[in-house]
Amino acid sequence: MRASPRTVDEYIAGFAPDVQEVLKRIRYTVQAAAPEAEETISYRMPAFKLNGTLVYFAAFNKHIGLYPPVRGDEKLMRDVAPYAGAKGNLQFPLDKPIPYELIRRIVKARVHQKRG
């Protein structure tokens, strides 16, 4: 088991170059959609906080996970349905194009929820 990363840069550096590029682009997508969110490591994965946890993301062998589950926006929930895992968390397969625009929409929806 790897040591717990202290920063998002450390987390990303622990993966193969192709996965690093995906993680960097997800990080950028979240930062652009929620520039006021604070970046941190929580539960050994990258997280962004804004009035509590906004989103987490993590790399696994065959997919990128995005947490927490999407709730409250029917259209967005339909759009993320193909990526929903067993507990509603999202799984983006690494062997398919990553839906960065969908990730941006998720983050924007979470920002809206957090500002409620």
C-alpha cells in the first residue's frame, strides 16, 4: 500500500503518465468550475471544499471515481446515469473518453447546492 499523499500533486504523481493526464484535466475542470473551492486531500484522495466537501475524485485500475452521488437535478441525474456505480458514485472508465463537460456541470451543480 502506498503512503498517504499529502498534496494533490503527490497524489497525481503516483500514477502512470496517461492516468496523470486525466487526473490533471479533472483537477483543472473542477478548479475552473469552482475557482473559490479549496483543494485538499481527504480520505487519501483529492477533494475540493466549499462550505463542506464539494467533490472528491480518485483513480482506480479501470476507472476514475467522482464523489459524492449527484442528487436534486433530474436532467443531470439522467446524464450521469450511465456512469453510476453501485452506491450512486460515478465511475468514468479509463478506456473511454472522460466526459469533462459533464464533470464541469456536476461541479457547477454542487456549487449551487452548497450556496443553497
